[in-house]
Amino acid sequence: MLFSPSLVTTNRKNGMACNRSIDMIGYPMDLGAGRRGVDMGPTALRIAGIQEKLECLGYSVNDLGDICIHSRQDLKISDPRLKYVDEIATAAQILADQVEKSLAQDHFPLCLGGDHGVAIGSIAGVSAFCRKNGRTPGVIWIDAHADMNTEKTTPSGNIHGMALAIALGLGDPRLTHLNGYAPKIQPEHSALIGIRKIDRLEKQTLKNRRLPVYTMSDIDRKGIDFIIGNILKNLKAHVDHIHVSFDVDSVDPLIAPGVGTPVSGGLTYREIHLLMETIAECGCMSSMDVAEVNPILDNRNTSAKLAADIVASSMGMRIL
């Protein structure tokens, strides 16, 4: 096991291993998505009480506010296969710098999306910190989608569907080479959970890269406890920083309707909480994204409230 004891502390209140102070960073981005509204996700999560839930668990939470991102009304699409690429690259670099700074202060960066392009910047920041400190980053990608398209395979040109590919060094250098290098993570140091919608050309990319992918069919057959336990066991043997990137559309739209790209047959309420509770018990998560809450499509902020509870589960909230 490669995890340094200095990376985690013990929360005596709940008995879980947990990271120090939390830096909450808003990333109100909708330029990577096809539907409007997800830029209000950070506000919806704050209204849902995400900070208060974490403080009740004994954490010190610093809300660093939102990164400034231009509205699409002020921008033009120069490349329909990479929509708003320059603005996304600029914002992602700002986020990467903030995440790296947070980690350098021995804090836990919690990035509030926005679309799942938030992971482009957050993973770049995690990777930069690990690179400078002799550590190896790993990623648990919880999503209905693989987000493994590039500008050559995308059916839409929406960059939020390319975020994981970019972290793996696939795609346009303006995005893959934040901080001057690529890739940010290795395929064997990642795992995808909850996948149930993959574009045709994405499938070949996943096979070529031999990414560990756990679809909803795998979860139905083997159970979420077995799968997340296996993922954590494998990652802990090879990495010493785990970043969790949580897209709320991984959860079934019957309980999380407020997402831009809902796909039926997702994780149930108890499956997603058990998944996050198991990660918390591991004591090995050092940074996190929560993405794709869309208040315009939601019902009385139901999805944001659910997402806030799920994040709290990942940080040690328990029934007993």
C-alpha cells in the first residue's frame, strides 16, 4: 500500500480516515455541454447545504467562490468539433492551478461543476501536484458516460464528453497539455463505474487503452460492494493519490432528474451511497469533483440535495 499517513488524518467523530480542511471551488461551466443550465450547478449545490453537511462531519470548509467563465453569448464557436475550446482551456488551467495550490497547502480540493469538463482542470491540478511531489495519481470515474471521445470521434463537439480522454493524453494539445505535459494519468491507474452509454467510436478507444470499465451490467451481476472493493484494492497497490470524479448522471434519473444527459437504468440510491461510503472507509480519496447538476431540469433542487448527501457519504457521513 503506497498511501502516506501524512495524506490523511483521523476524524475521531466518525472513526473514518479523512482529509484535512476542504477547499470548495466553484466551476460554473456549461460551455462543454449541449444543454444550458449546468453552469448553475455550483450555486444549486451550495443552496442544497453541501458546506453545512461537511462541517457537521467535523471538517473546516473554505468556500473559494467561483472561477470566472465567459457566457456562451459572448463567444463564437471556431471549431464545431471542439466547441469553445479556447475558453475551456483557459478556465481549466485556472482550476488546475487552484487545485494544485489547495493540495500544496495540505487541503482537500472539492470542485463543484458545472459540466464534467471540470475534470480536465481538476485532474491536471492533481497530476501537477503529484508530479512535483513524487506521487502517482489515480482516478475513479463515476458516470453514465465514458467521456472518452476526441475531436476525431465526437458526434457532438461537446468537450464534456472528452474529459477523461483528455486526462489520458488523447485529443487537442490545448487541452491535453495543460501545465506543459501529457498524459495526466495512466489507463491502468483509472477505473470507470456506472457506465451505460458509450458512443460507437468510444468503444474502440476504451478497448485500445484497456481501461478498467464497470458497466451497469457488471454492477447488476457482481454487486457494487464487490466492484468498488476490487477497484480500491487495485488502485491502492499502485497509486498514492485517488481523485474521484462524480457525475450525477451516474445515478438513475428517477431519483436524480436534474442532469443534462440522463440515461435510464443508473445507480440506485443505496448503490451510490454504498459506493461512496466504501471510498470513505478506505481513507484514500484526496480530491473530488461533483458535476452535471442542472437546476433548470431539476425538481425543487432534488438532484443537488442528493448530490450534496452523496458527497457527504464520500467524506464519512453514516446512518449510525
